Amino acid sequence: MGPPSKVNVLPLWPVPLDWSRSHSSPRSLKLADRFVRRTVLPIKAGDDALHIALATEHDMDYLLTWNCKHIANPMIQKKIAALSR
């Protein structure tokens, strides 16, 4: 498998979380809720769950983050991938 021919990206800019929630689709909010309800992510990581759900919904190939506790954690990534299908 070679490199992707196209990489999907979302622009990065500082966005208040309340704006993110109010502009998120029902699908991404439901997926974020699933990540928390299925104990993949703790309740306090709801912001991270929404970040991952938005990237999933927009079919992002990469999610650049410094957050190694929840988003870039290999053990959590496996569980999230399973729930995202």
C-alpha cells in the first residue's frame, strides 16, 4: 500500500468549544457520546471525544494533536477505531 493520493484536511483555528458543539452535526455529537458512554474516553474528555468524532465524520486521514493522554494514545485509538465503524 503506497501513500494516499489525496489527504483530507480541516483547517485549524482556535474555536471555542461551545461553537464546535453548536456547529457539529447530530452524527458527530452522537459518535462523541458513544466514545464516552462506552468508556473509551472519560467524561471529562468530552471535548476530545468531539474532536475525534468530527475528524471521523469528515473522513480525515490524520488528526494532528499533542494530546497523548486521550487522542494519540495507541490503546484508546484501537477502541475508537472499533466504535467508529
